[in-house]
Amino acid sequence: MTNDYVMANVKAVDSGVVFTTKMSPKGEILADDYASRKVSRQLEELLNNHLKSEGIIANNLMFVYGSKDPLKTELGTSLNDYISKQSPKYFSGYLVIKEKA
């Protein structure tokens, strides 16, 4: 077994986005999924806001799968631009709905 890299889940302080990063043993970032997780966060907020407008209290966690080249996603990419440029195969996730008291 070798120690070629370390994987860690990280929470960005400014946006609160939780993402995965791959680092060398020296701490150099080799890859991360921050940009695609940030786009997924836009979808989460869109879904939550739509459900809230219908009187439904919910929370969700979404993931994007099958993008063309997720490492080329630029920070600040909108959900619509991401879908048109990356052509993800699908979004998947968890949805929790709160029962009204």
C-alpha cells in the first residue's frame, strides 16, 4: 500500500458547500469537486424554494452524475450554464420533508 494521495471532505467557510478534495502527501490539491458541488447547491436551493412556495418545508442534498468534464467547471457557473455545457446524465439526491405541526 502506498500513500499517493489523501481524500478529505471539506466545508468551504464562505459558501458552506461541502466537497471532496484529493491532495498529495505534501498537501498540494490534485483535484476537487467544489465547482460541481456548488452547482448542485443551486439545484438544492431551487428545489427548496419551490417547495416552500407550495407550503412544504423540506431540505435536500443533490449530486450531479455523468458530466462531460467536471474538472473544467468554473466557479460561479450557473445551474443552466452547467447543464448546457456539461450535459450531466442525471441529478440524484436525498429529500427530507417536514410534516406540519
